[in-house]
Amino acid sequence: MTSNKPLRIKTITEGHRIMGLPKPEHPLISVVEYAALQAPSTDATDNGVVFDFYYISLKRGFSNKFYYGQQQYDFDDGMLYFVAPNQVIRGAGPNPEDDLSGWVLLVHPDLLWGTTLASTIKKYEYFDYSVNEALFLSAREENIVNGIIKNIETEYQSNIDKFSGDIIVSHLETLLNYSERFYQRQFITRKRSNHQIIDRLEKLMADYFNSNALAAKGLPSVQYISSQLNISPNYLRGLLNILTGKNTQQYIHDKLIDKAKEKLSTTDLSVSEIAYELGFEHPQSFSKLFKTKTSVSPLEFRQSFN
């Protein structure tokens, strides 16, 4: 019976073997050129692959589709994307006519032991982005990234000494920091795409707040909102932070306060009734949040209109 479980690759050496490559020059880190890769097995393309290590890729000229979680992306254009350990990747290999270029950086978590990056790598939220939230690089940015990758490759190909590990990790951290900078640039420069997300978010929130969903379900969760927009929660948070200066929870609360102000100023409902309509089990919780956000109580806000 054929298993439908993803193929798990535990080590970089095992990954090299499966990809038809020679044994890696360093057991914990490797840069692989796409031109050297062999087509993956049928099991890998159908059931997916799970790596026990970090997988960072710059890819160009790839005409097939790849899946990351439940998202799909077309690799016709070049972009940088990041996969953390235990993520599932699915997709077909390159077509014979593809002019495939780029590289894959494989980094085993063991390389980071004893370094600050072992804990701080979790702050780079783009490891939790979906492939459709990949990083598009300008020519200048791509040159910077490729230069860092070349430095990493040169270091582990040299004679390994007591400084090698720290230098490699330092280059890796530089790559991650530049990538974070470039992501923030992308939030700003891809205005049309990002503003479409914000427009959809505004409509989603308006529909939710104008229905009985608040009373029935309470405030929408960050996970609910991001799933409705087909983007990851971390990507939504990063996008909102750059474009509005708020995180998703703050954005939700601001929309709630706007709705509360509308009800306080245009209806005769009591504060308790408004609190229940807005999904609060306890009016005191509503009053506390309202005062935190506005510096006045709900009654004081209402009285300002009299």
C-alpha cells in the first residue's frame, strides 16, 4: 500500500542524496545551484517533502507550480522564499524547457547551537509566510543577497577552523536581516497588491460588524481574518504594521471602538446593551477597553453629544 505521507528529509546529507547531488561539503549547511538538481521522485511531488532544516531559495525560470501549506505560487518570476523545519512543500519539478536558475540554501538547526541566532531566528516571521507571500527582489537587492550566499559558500568550502561556524552564522544573520528590510520595502512598493488586501480587509470587517456576528461569535480572531483574506497571520500583521502602524489586534479593536462610538452617538441603547451587541459577556470589559482606547468612559462619550 502506497503511503500518502510527505517524504521527511532529516539531514542535509540525505537531502543531497535524494536530489542526486554529491555529499555536502559541510554537514550542517549547503548552497545548491538549481542547475545541478535532478527531478524529484513521484512521491515527493505528490505527497510533498518535509525538511528537518531551514530551506531558503532564490528561484528563477520555473514554470511549474509549488504548494506551501494550502497556498500555490507560480515561479515564472524570480523571488526569495523561506521554509522553516517541519513545513510541507508540494509541487512538480522543473520542465525540460525551463531555463532554471537560482540556488537553495539548506541550514540545519544544529549549526545554530550556542549562538544567539538559535533563539532570535524565530523573530523572522517570513519563515511562517506562505509561498504566495514570497519576497520579490530588485536587481540591486538580488546582487546583495547573492553576495552573502557566495560568502557563506566560500567560508564552508575553506579550511574549517574555530572561527568558521561563527562567521557562517554571522553571514546567515546578515542575509535574514536584509531579507526583513526588503520585505518591509515590498509592503510599501507593492502598493496595488497590498492596498487590495487592505480594501478586502475593510470590507470584511464592515460586513462582520454590520451583521449579528459580533453578538453571536464575539470579535473576529486574527486567524479568522487572515484565512478569509487567504494570507498568513504574520504577513497580515507585518503589512498592517508598515501601512497603518498597527498590529492586527489593534486594528480589530479600533474598528470595534468605531462601532461602539456609532451606537453610543446614534442610538438610545444602554451601555450594557451595546456591550452585549458588540460581543462582550461583561459590560465592564467593554467599558474598560473603551476608556483605554479613548480616555473617556462610554457614558462620558455619550454625554459629550448632549
